[in-house]
Amino acid sequence: MIRTEVVIAGSGPGGATLAYELAGKGISVVLVEKGAWHKWPLGNITSFGTITRLMLSKQKGSMFYGVTAGGSSVIFDGSAYDPPPWMKTELGIDLSAEVLETRKETGVSSFPEMFSDKWEGTKRLARAAAEMGINLVPQEKFIDFDKCDPECDDCMLGCKSGARWTARTYIEKAVSMGADLRLKTEVKRVIIENGKAKGLFVKGPNGVEEIRADKVVVAAGGFGTPKILMASGLENAGQGFFIDPMTNVMGIGREAGTRNEQTFAYASEDFIESDGFLIGTSGAFLTYMGVLGLGGIRTIKGLLKLPGYNRIMGMFTKISDDTGGRIHPDGRVDKPYSETDEKKFKKGTEVCSDILIRAGADPSSLTVVKNVGGHPGGTSAIGRVVDSDLQVYGVKDLYVCDGSVFPRSPGRPPTLTIISLAKYLSKFI
Ligand SMILES: Cc1cc2nc3c(=O)[nH]c(=O)nc-3n(C[C@H](O)[C@H](O)[C@H](O)COP(=O)(O)OP(=O)(O)OC[C@H]3O[C@@H](n4cnc5c(N)ncnc54)[C@H](O)[C@@H]3O)c2cc1C
């Protein structure tokens, strides 16, 4: 049996940041991660295949997430967005100090204008959007632009140049300050005795073990955390599931498209509050891969588009979907889309199509691909499963610290908020 002050399940942005903050205060921490420290060369399909899991809902929606040291941050696109205003106004969680600290530590900055000089397709899309009164502008990123190659669009395959921040930075710092990192170790359940969390049951290279701790934090992400909580007898976890799904629209024009241009480099927040979606530009490779799909009709239709590859332009719509889904204790996922979700998909897709056509895409070339989500949350919501101190209702010293605590979709990429929440929790845990 192992003993520690704090044990954390999961090493994504939530778990890694918390481990770093607590280790920095001299607190003994064990950080338990199901995945390995994958060392395949990042930035290619092989590494993506090793690290990434694809989950299909009963309704055939697809979702991606990372199972590796650093969690989904190893394959994320690096877009940085401040917390939604309602974190403070409705939940009373003011993260302003933590957001400033995170921005400074991780080096969040905006795409330099010079960086995008060669991006003909993206700039044409931005000009077309401006003619329609839409601000399609360079985004803030967790990227060190001095190390980044403007013609590389591989962020979501894992960054090969080390320009994009990942939560592994915080894991390394935590370990250098004494945290005990246990890789390839799966948390099975929380040990709860007399209404108090006492540790974790884990299965790793040494078999089944108990890690006893004064405080237990579950940070296994929107999919992993509810499974652990449900296996520990907390039946109200797993509901209220959202994923921020996307549609991608591909258009083919007469001029150069978004080949070798970065995905989500330019985006528009104009529709977040009014319509519940975000739109942005998408590189030709990822757009085409989406259209090509995993087989069947989509593959045949996609292959017919190949001759136009250099002239492909891509745009995406990411909606904040309703909290209508659920994760079941056996890991099955239900994720139906509501009428409101479908309206958001429809309007976002229409806006993207109009921009593409105005930027020169042939209307008959437009192809829409629906449904990929990558921001799982809602399954351990604040106000339902945890309180605003992120402590699980009814279980002393059990906390949740990851994307699953959002009570609804934040409507924008969540990583900056998750890191800030971990810093916030570290102050009083
Ligand atoms: C393709 C893609 C692109 C994205 N792009 C962006 C973006 O541009 N900007 C942005 O802000 N966000 C983006 N995201 C979302 C972002 O990556 C996630 O929201 C974020 O990583 C969630 O952090 P987390 O700590 O909640 O969980 P995760 O990152 O999911 O980490 C959870 C960790 O727990 C581990 N785990 C799970 N179950 C167990 C268990 N039983 N025992 C032990 N360990 C376990 C997992 O292996 C994982 O390492 C993207 C996501 C994807 C998939």
C-alpha cells in the first residue's frame, strides 16, 4: 500500500496543473495516469493512432480524446480562450488571477500577422467574411511562434517541433519537485469509508494496489471521471454530457486553398453569445481527411474530390451543444442532438458555406461533414455532482478537477479554464 497526502487520477491539463501547484507547496502527490509517456515521433498519423481514442455514441456521433501522459492536450489544437463570463456571474468562481498566471506561464499569444503572410486561402476567407460583416481574425494560441512552422498543420497529430504547450510541461515540473508519477496505471474506483474519500484502487504494472491519501482528486476528463465516480457508487455522475461537436465544410475554388495553412488559425466569436457557435478556418488536409471519412460512401465521394486538393478551402462550426447525453457505467455513450443543436449546426454551416462561396468556392463543390467532438464535459457538473469548491457532494475530501465539472458547454475551447480551475483548487484543497 502507498501513502500520500494527495492522490490525483489523470494527468491532463486539470490533473497535471494541480500536481504541479501542490508539489510546489511541498505537498506529497501521487499522479496516476492510465496512458504511457508515448515517445513515438509526435506529429504523424502513427503517434495520433497510438495516443488518440475515437468514441462513437449510440447515435453514431464521433468524439476524440487522448489517453497518454498529458491527456488530450498532447493532441489539442492549442486555441486559448478565457473562461465563459457565467463562471463568475452564475457560479461565483472568479478565475481572473489564475487566468493571468496561466497565460504568462504557458506563453499564450496571438498569431503574429507576419506569420500568416503565405496563407492565401485563409486570408481570402477572412476578407470574404469581412465583406459579410463577420470578424474572422487571428486566434490566441498556446504556441511559441518562434518555434512553430507556419506551413505545418499537425497540432492535432501531436506537435513535432515542441512549439505547442502540452500538460506534460506541468507533469515534468511536478515530478522535478517530488511528485510520484505512475504511468500505465488505471484507476478503478475511489475508496470511500464513512462518507470520506480515503484513496484509490488502481491497476498498474504491479497489479492491483491501494493508494491511500488524505485527499483524493479525480481528473480523468469528461469520459474518464464519470466512469470512476460511478464505479465508486456515485450514481448521479455521467449525466448532462456535452462535447462541443463540429461540422466541417469543404469548398473547392479556382485559386490556391488552405493547403499547408493552420487549422483554427482564424476564427470568429461573433456568434458565440447570440447563436451558440464558433466558426473558424480549417487546413486543407484536415478538411479533406474529414470528408474522406472512415470508409463507405464518404470515402468514394471524397476520393472524387482529390484532383481539386490544392484548391480546397475549409471552414468549421463548433456548436455549444445541449447537455443531453450521458456516459453509462460500462462506458457506452448516448449523445443525441436536440432541435436547438440541429439549428446551431444548420446556421453555422450556412454561414461557413456563404463565406466559402464568397471566397471563390464553387457552390456545387461544397461538402459538409458532421459530428466530431473533442471537449467532453458536464458529467460531474458543478451544482449537481460537485460544489463550487469542486468537492463531491456527500463525500468529504473527494474533488473533481477537469472538464467534466462544467455544468454546460462553455461555448469555447476549455483548456485555459481547466488549467485555471486547477490553480484555483490548489489554493484551498
Ligand atoms: C483533437 C482535439 C483538439 C482540441 N483542441 C483544443 C483547443 O484548441 N483548445 C482547447 O482549449 N481545447 C482543445 N481540446 C480539448 C482539450 O484538449 C480538453 O478539453 C482538455 O485536454 C481536457 O482536459 P482534462 O484535464 O479535463 O482531461 P484530459 O485531457 O482528457 O485528461 C484526462 C487524463 O486522464 C486519464 N485517464 C482517464 N481515465 C483514467 C483512469 N481510469 N485512470 C487513470 N487515468 C485515466 C487520461 O488518459 C488522460 O490523460 C481539443 C481536444 C481534442 C481531442
